[in-house]
Amino acid sequence: MFFYLGIGLAATALVGGFVVTRNFVRRRLRFVDIVQKPAAPLVAGTIAAVALLPAMVLPAVGVGTALALGIGVASGVASGRNAPPSSD
């Protein structure tokens, strides 16, 4: 039971982290110099994954969920800084 819930949480963390981060970088951080650095996605993904580690006391949240969130945030930063600004 917790396995399927954990898979669902990991998938949601991956997709949600990507979409929210990409939109935030596109709207607010596109022209900030630090986002243009090559290490910015790795730093953002690492911080997001480490921030989720205290939630691992819950049975359905594990290392995979933290890694999925970190990967989603890192890829969202990388995608958002290279994308054209949104028309919002």
C-alpha cells in the first residue's frame, strides 16, 4: 500500500517541482545572473532534496521522493532559464 502511495508522491514531486520551478524562473529569475551559472540547477535541486529530508519520517515519503523533487527542481531551473519568457 505505501509503495504505490510513495510512487505517486515521487511522480507528483517530480512533475510539480519541474512545472513550478520552471514557471518561477521564467517569470521572476530569468535575468538574474546567478541563475545563468552552470551550477545553478544542481544547487537548486540539492537544496530542494535536502529540504524534503525531514519529511522522511512519514511512511510513504522516502529517499526516492526527495531525489525526484531534486531532479524536478533542477530540470525546471535548467528549462526555465533557457526558455523564452511566458506570455502571462
